Amino acid sequence: MHRATEAGRMARKKRRQNRTKPEKYVYGGAKRIASNMAYFKRYPEKKRAANLVYKALKSGKLIRQPCEACGTTSKVQAHHDDYSKPLNVKWLCQRDHLKHHCELVGQRFRG
């Protein structure tokens, strides 16, 4: 019985926290989904490239490599320099990927 009340208490706490967050920050919120759909509608070549990399990884045609900048194997992402060549990617960890994009737009990286 103690577990049931504890689980109920945790569920109520989670619901309270989600009510206080703006909808766009709640996972799967309608605004977030609409924002993603609008972004990929503006940039269909990015969506196509991401889908082709995903399918190639699943089929084994493409194998995830360590980060080209630091060598880590944690949270490695595919970066496209040219979306017309969707399987020609650089493998960068999440931190170095963000750093690379900051350098491309001339912003200072704060990480």
C-alpha cells in the first residue's frame, strides 16, 4: 500500500510540474511538433538527408564513427556539409556539433 501512495504522489507532482511549464517545453507538446513540422517544411533537403542517414544506419550501409574532433563515441551525430550528398557526413559528438555550427554563423561557443 505504501508503494501505491508513493507512486500516486509522484504522478501528482509530475502533473503539477508539467502544468507550470509552457507548452513548448513539455515533451511532445503541440507547439513543439508544429515548430518541427514548419522547420522541415522550410528545409525539405535537411529532412531528406536526415531520413537517408537514419535508413542507412538501420540497414548497415552507414556505420556510426567516433567524433572526428575529440574521438569520443558518446552521443555522436551526423553533420552534413552538403545536403545534396546525404551519405557524406562528418561524425561529431553533440558538443562539437554545436561548436561547429556556432563557428559557421560566427557566434561564440559557450560550452
